Amino acid sequence: MWRSSPERELAASWEADAAAGRAPAAEAGEPPRVDAGAAGEPERPAREEQPKAVLQAPARPRAAEEGDARVARRLPPALPLAPPRPAARALCQLAKARGRGRGYRRGSGSLRPVTVDSSKARTSLDALKISLRQLRWKEFPFGRRLPCDIYWHGVSFHDNDILSGQVNKFPGMTEMVRKITLSRALRIMQNLFPEEYNFYPRSWILPEEFQLFVAQVRMVKDGDPSWKPTFIVKPDGGCQGDGIYLIKDPNDIRLTGTLQSRPAVVQEYIYKPLLIDKLKFDIRLYVLLKSLDPLEIYIAKDGLSRFCTEPYQEPNPQNLHHVFMHLTNYSLNIHSGKFIHSDSASTGSKRTFSSILCRLSSKGVDIKKVWSDIISLVIKTVIALTPELKVFYQSDIPTGRPGPTCFQILGFDILLMKSLKPMLLEVNANPSMRIEHEYELSPGVFENIPSLVDEEVKVAVIRDTLRLMDPLKKKKETQSQHPEKPVTGKEDLDCEMTGDPDSNPEAHLPSICLKQVFPKYAKQFNYLRLVDRMANLFIRFLGIKGTMKLGPTGFRTFIRNCKLSSSSLSMAAVDILYIDITRRWNSVTLDQRDSGMCLQAFVEAFFFLAQRKFKMLPLHEQVASLIDLCEYHLSLLDEKRLLCGRRRRPQSSPPQEMNARTQSAAGSLAPRMIGANKLSHSRHALS
Ligand code: ADP
């Protein structure tokens, strides 16, 4: 149901970036990135920092991490300015600006820099330090007694008790992007919108869907005996290629031992990837989830391409075990003996994505189309993830209680097929932000040395994320949205009046490398956000703040308030539906924290109710119609409560206040989520 050819619109929008073979990484006026050094990528996401045994891959040296006996050679605390590269030029200008108060925030008459707590930054510390120096913000490497504006965490939201400011992780993100959870979230979307979500390979969850996997493969093979598929088995929560193996036959899955104790995803293997220099490669793209509600997504204009080190052949029984041919993980290929550390961003075993696009463009490939397909993939994937993230969010940061706001950089791993169609491999909640790579001095002896290509891409992503999250900028934006509010920071106003070039604290920085894609393209994608609206309904009926599962009373109230019971659906049948679905989901999900119905179980129940009520429509229309109906009845209920409240209070309060009170009385729906629940006149409800 591709309504208005978003690919075309997206492509048009990115045209400037991609013009004349210039890769999107290069902004107007920004020199093309051809001079950066290339190096192996130190991909060690924080949750993935444990050394792992890999099938047929040589033993890897331990990651040099904080607390490790073998400590990585850290960049010196006062890093000398980098050699003249685009980023370095900014640093030089920055040095000139020293002492002029740039980067310091003027408010209430005192100078105040943006403060960042980096005590939990772990492996992203080096890139963060460089970014903060470029921004001239104040770093607190050991934490701070007073609150900071921004907390930079290496691993997860739960690293600290934070009551204010902003933190660079969302609660629940790590759980959401695990292989099984991601597959489940995408499968719901594939059921609703099969064509729009065909960028994720068909997947089965093991062990629970093993029989289904066997049966479905047999069915397709019976229909087409020439079909000779390959599958890839990936342990849930695994990383760096750990425990991954390829199979030709479902019965080759290693059901004994590990699988029972370690769930996995088995997926169709993409056997025709795009090759460059006869090698398979994948793309790591950085995506900023700036806000969950309202949804705001940014994509970095450059990423990294990680190459295999053995020429690719389509899988056959002889090469199935060749990890250096089939798996693109840096952490594996660095040990192949053929890994090439190159001084150029466009050669070697790790290159910038922009260099790949340049090369494709020179061969006549429509790279605007490639980019727009990638943007589309990213937006759709985030849309699949947000409903459950909202449930985590309201549980961890209940409305009305003090807490930080969140943002997060995600690492999207994407494979380009030979046809140039991008396919999603996985999403990383903690993409490696290391800017050094391992260098083998002599056999088995490794040293970490700075990697220019990592530094160029990753420092830009961190620095520009911080620029977008700048609390002062946010304050200014809020002020410009509420012009009636007096400008309190006199000096901000002065700067604008005088036109002093120094008044722009970012004048010395390169143009921002993150591009907004949502809400920019919201119109083309909003129709996909059905599960998001279901999550709003779910959260409204959760009742007690802080829970993530719906109790039987909450489910009954949902049915009653939305007027879904009828002569053909008694409340007894509703109770049976609740018990049946809840029990099944609780037996398969890992999360046993609360009892009750999780969001996915609610979605299943919702699909069931929608199918019953609107039999003749396609699934997504059934579901959309039921959501409309529910939202309509709930808005009537809210209005009724509003009127009752007015009658009880003869000296009526101002309408906005009244509204907020009544809405919060109507349930536990967080005010930030009420927008999605506004009056919606369903044709079905009105007919
Ligand atoms: P990990 O988190 O362990 O790195 P991934 O899902 O990223 O797991 O898979 C590891 C590598 O395996 C990828 O980088 C890619 O090269 C390859 N791969 C993964 N899934 C597929 C697939 N469906 N088809 C082809 N190659 C794949």
C-alpha cells in the first residue's frame, strides 16, 4: 500500500547530497571524504564486549576495555589537533575561538557550559571526549554531585539513577533489538503490511517455531523442487558473529545442547548480495532516535562498510563453513590474515559508505534510489520498534515523576542485495563508538591504534547528536514556539540584535551530519503506525503506573469502554480470550517480571477482535477500523467526563487545565501520548 511513492519523494529530497556522483556524506561546501585513512573497524558494541568463541574462527584477543588487565592505548587526554582533514579544520578554528566564551551558555547573567557526565561512557569515551572538546562543553569524567545536562552511557539506560536532564539511552532498547524481539516486532508489521516490510528476511524463532519452520520449508520445496535455500542460524542476544552458522536443511539445526538453553533466530540467507571487488560487505548506518513521542528520527549521512576477506561464492555444502566468505563482522575478519588496513576510505576491508556510493554512482547506479530505500527501511523499522518502547518508557519514567528525557544512537546493519535492494540484518542498541583498531604487531600480539576512518564517522555522529540535543537550543526552540513568553536570557537576545558572528556558537563546526527523516516524511509513513496506536490504547488501560502488562480487569475495562462486547462476544468469552492468549505469550517470552498480558499478546487479541468485527476487509484495514472505533468511543468517554467535571465545578477552570485533569482522570495515559488518541470519527462508528 505504497500511497504516494515515498521513494521518489525521498530521493528528490536527498538529491543535493547525491548530485553528480558526490556521495551523500559530502555536504555542499564540505570537501569530499577521500583523504581519510581507512582501518579495521573496532566493532565491539558495549553489550557485546565479551570475547566470544566463533565457529571455525581463530581465538580472538580480549577486547581492551575499562577494567581489563590489558588496557588499550588511550588517546592522550589533551589530544593534539588532528592533521588537516575536514574535522581537523573545525578543531583549528575552535582553538582560535578559545577564551572567547564559545560553547558557554549565557543565562541568568552567568556563564554556564553544557555539562556532560561521561563517567559511564565506556568504549565511546574517546569519541565523546573529542566531540565535547569540539563543542567546548564541560565534561565530568567522574560524574558530578549536581545534576548534569546530559548523561552519556556506554551500555544501557539503567546505568544510573538519573532524575533530570537527558540520557543517551532509552529504557528497553537493548531488549527490543535482540534478534528474537526484533523479529517478532517486524513480523507483526509484515502481517499487517507484507509489501512494505519485505526488507527483513523471513525468520523463525527457535526452539518454539522449529516445527513450523520445518513444515513451511517442506511445503515450499514440495511446490518447487528446484528451490535450494540456505538458512542462517543466529543465537538470540549474540553478537560479532558469535555462534552463527549456515545450513541447507532444517534438520541440520543443532537442536541438542545449546539451542534448548539458548534461543535463536533462523533466517533465510540472502545468497545474492552485492559484491565489490568480489567480496561481500555490509553497511553500518547510524540512526538517532531523538524522541519517541513525538517521533523524531535522524540518519547520519555517512556510515561504514565492512568487508569479508574471502571472495564470495553462493553457499554450497563445501563452503557453508567459510566464515570469512559469508559473515562480514569485523571482529571475525580481522583474524583472517587477509584483512586490509588501508590508508584510503575507498579501499581495504573497511571503507566509508560514501566511498561505496561514489563507486556505484560512477558505474551508473541510481544512488538516490539506494538512499531513499535505506531511509524508508530505517523509518519502517523504527515504527516497528516504537510501540513496545513506549510501554517500557511509561514504566521506567512514569508521567509526573522526575526523570530524564531520552535519545539514542542506533547502529543499523544493512546488506545490499545484487538488485541493490537494502535488507535489514539487525539493529544494535550499543553500536561500537570505538575510534581505534587492533593492529597485530607480531603473531598473537595486538595493539590498539587510532583509526582515522572510525574517528571521522563516529566523532561526527556523537558531536552532531549532542548538537541536536543541546539543551539551550531546545530552550530557544521552545521560546520561539511560544513567542508570548518573554525571552529570559538577555544575552541571547543581544547576540541576535548585534549580529555578532561569534553569537553563533556553532559557526566553527562543520555542517551537521545527521539528517532528519521523521517527521519530515511523516505523511508517507504515518499510515503504518497502527501498532503504535494500539500501544496507546494498551497503556491507557495498564492502570497502575510502572507496569508493563495488562491485568484481566484492565482488559475487561478496555472491552467495555470501547464497547466491543456484544451478543456474539460475551464478557465470559472476553475472559477466555484474555487467559488463552496471555498464557501462551507468557510461556514464550523471556520477561517473567509481571504476570498479565504483554503488548504483543494484546496486539494478538486486538487482531482477533478486528477480524471478527470487520470480516470482509484486509487485515490492516480491519485493525485500522477497530482502532478508529476504540479511539472514537474513548474520546466520547473523555468528553463526557470533561462535562461531568465542569458540572461539579461551577467556577470553571481554564479549558486547557480542565482538559489535562480530565484526561489524566480518564486513565493512566501519559499526557505525551494523548495526541494520538484524539477524537477520530470512524466511518464504522458513525454508520
Ligand atoms: P551479529 O550480531 O552476531 O553480528 P548479524 O545478524 O549481524 O549477527 O549477522 C552477522 C553477519 O552474518 C552479518 O554481518 C552478515 O554478514 C551475515 N548475515 C546475517 N544475516 C544474514 C542473512 N539473512 N543473509 C545473508 N547474510 C547474513
